Amino acid sequence: MTKKSIAIIGGGISGLSAGIFARQKFGDTINLTIYEKDNRLGGTIGITRENGYIADWGPNGFLDREPLTLEFVKQIGLYDKLYPSNNRSEKRYIYRNGKLWEISANPIKFMKSGLLSFSGRLRIGYEYFVSKKNNNLDETIYNFASRRIGREAAEILIDPMVSGIFGGDAENLSLEACFPIMEKMEQEYGGLIKAMIQKKKENRKSGQKGGPAGPAGRLTSFRGGLYTMIERLEEILHDNIRQNVEVEKITRNEDGRFQIICKADKIEYDYIILAVPSYISGGLLNEVSPDAAGLLMEIPYSNLAVVCQGYKISDIGQSLDGFGFLAPHNQNLEILGSIWTSVIFPEQAPDGYALFRTMLGGAKNNDIIELGNERLAELTHNQLSQILGIKEKPSFEKVIIWRKAIPQYIIGHSERLGRIEANLRQHGNIYLAGNAYTGIGLNDAIKRSSMIVSAILSGWV
């Protein structure tokens, strides 16, 4: 192979994993450079390790159901550091009417629960008889949920789930883009309950486990927190990384090669992988592809604040026996929910203490981050105290504010993405990595980066 060059812009998990895949597939047949404008790597993956606490700034793990991610972890030498979530964290709760209600996976136990009204529970059972949608129009998650399982379930179950995963508004986000498997369940089986019944029969015959959406997976991190992965990737890719270097512009030469323009220099590359938020990619591509740049700038983002607080377990009135809780927007709380980190990963708090990671903001409350760290921490403490019966102030506190934290896959997202990619194909070897396109989780990011490097390999000349 002729030696060529690849530039990766962005030193988060998408850019770093793309760098690993590129080195694996191309070896020393390429010149590889990863640009990161900040003085640290990881993007929204960050960590505070202090006084026995391990507090993740953004995502705190990944589901272990994706073989590619597990293989990736093996390849970078971290398999023995994997830290699966504690079995005690399997319970999930919803806050409603001043109380935490367990969401049981057992249909009988769930139907006996008082989380939903009697009519709301009956409406979920009626889902079996609801006809499937008879058109291909994009539909919001809320419309899908209310149509299939009723308005109450949509507001109490689906609304907080969407806030917890996407920091989003279920009334604006696209079902097709966010939960394509749920759309497929309706189209292929006629409904959600029908899909679950049929999948259970198929699994019984084949001896496989899992629901209609595939294996559920177990939340998994690393000893020392998720940032352990970033630290390992930095060790491996150290010679390829240019830190504290901001790319200002990308241009395309007449020979089809690209020029990366920074303050100090201009360097030509054969391939560009943009592993930065879509609005930054849009700004960089203004000259190469104005149409794609404009579409990229249209993808909205939500703000998010993560408040990590540690307490003595003896000062907490509520038994901590689960993953945490989510709060529907109609419950008049500012917090979206709270993860009981020290239950999920016991090493992340000192003995005798609990660590909570509480989220505020999201698409329905973007401006709350303007309160600042101190007021966000106070607000969070007050609302957690109300729900969990906490008697004393926290002994540990860390507030992280993320502006434009999570991309929002609103109605029309898939169609917009198709137009962006079709436009970029006309301009040569530019690829979009990251969580703004086909999935926001760590598994999605790694899978997309792998596919991009494979695409480069298949077109290598």
C-alpha cells in the first residue's frame, strides 16, 4: 500500500477509538494525527478521584452486550480492569406523588404496582389490540408511546426515560432515530406485546436469552472509573496526538487532498475523520461543503448539569437498593433523576458513604445551568433530601456543567443525516464520527468509528 495520511479531529472516545482501529488496520502504512484543542482527552468522559470518591463527569459506563466493544477493550489491554455493575443495582425507580416506585420487569408485579392508575395499567394491557401505524412518516417517541400504551404511561414511564438517556423531550425526538428497534417491533410483529411474546417463543426454540430488542446487557465500567479507558488510549496513541492544538478550518485542494489549518501550521491529509460535535464539524466544513455544513449546524443539543454528591449512609433515610430513580417532568422537580453510583459500583465511594450522580437540565430545562455550580448543588441537595430523607450536608461535591451536552435526534433526523452523508460523498474522503448521528452511547461511538475506518480501508487505493 502507498503510505497515506489520516487526520482525526477530536480526542474523545470516538476519535481515540478511530485512532486505534486505524493503527490496527493500516499499521505503519499511514501517517496518523489526532488533534485535540483542550489540554485533556476524553470529551464528556472525565473523572474526579478525591478522598475515596470516584465521580464520573459524563457517561459512567457501557452495556456489555456489544461484542465489538468487548473486543476493543481486550485489544487495548483493559479486559482485566472491567468492572460490572453490582447485582444490588438491578432495581429501578420512578418518583411520583412524593414516593419512589419500583419499576418491576415482572408483568404481574408491575400491574399490581400503584405507580400507574388502574386505568393506566389497563391501557398498557390493551396495547396488544392496538393496530400498527399504517404509514412511514417519522413519529415522535411521545406520540408512539401514547398511541400504543396510553398517555399516562407515556408521561410517567417514557418521558423520564427519554430525559435520562438523551436529556431530551419525548415530544420532539424521533422514534426512528432514537429507538429504531421499537419501531421495528411494531412493524414486524404488530405491536410491543406481540413482539415480546413472539421473541420469547423464538428464544425458547433456539435456547437464546434476551428480549425483542436483543440482549439487555449489564452496565459495565472499569476499576478507577470510565476515564481509565481514556488514560489507556492516551498511553497507546501518545505519539499520534497533538494536544492543545485547535483546528480552525479545513480546505480541499484541487488534487482532492485536504488541508488542516491551525494557528501555527497547515498540513495536508488524504482522509479526514471529524470526531467532534456536529456544530463544530459544520463550522470546519464551511469551505469544503457549505450545504453539509449548514445541515450539521441544524442538529440541536441539550445542556446538562451533573451534580455528584457524597453522604454518610447513616444520614440517609431511604434504603439504597437499586440503580437510582428518574422523575417525570410533571412531578415539579428540577432534577431529572439521580443515579446511586455507590450501589452500582461500590468502589466509587468510601466505606460507609454513598455517592449520587444527579442530572439537571435537558431539552425541557436548558437554561437551568445558568444558576451556576453553587446554586445547582444546593438545589440538588434540597430535592434529594426531600426524596431520600437526607439529614446532613454532603461531605463531597463536584458539579460539572455541559453546554451542548447531548445531540437531539429530533423529527427528521434520519432524513437530514442521509442528506449530509450524500453531500459529503461528493467532496471526497471526509467522515463524521461521534454521537450526533447514529447513537449516543459509548458502544455506538466505537461501532461508528470502526465502520468509518473499515470504509477507508475498502476504498484504499
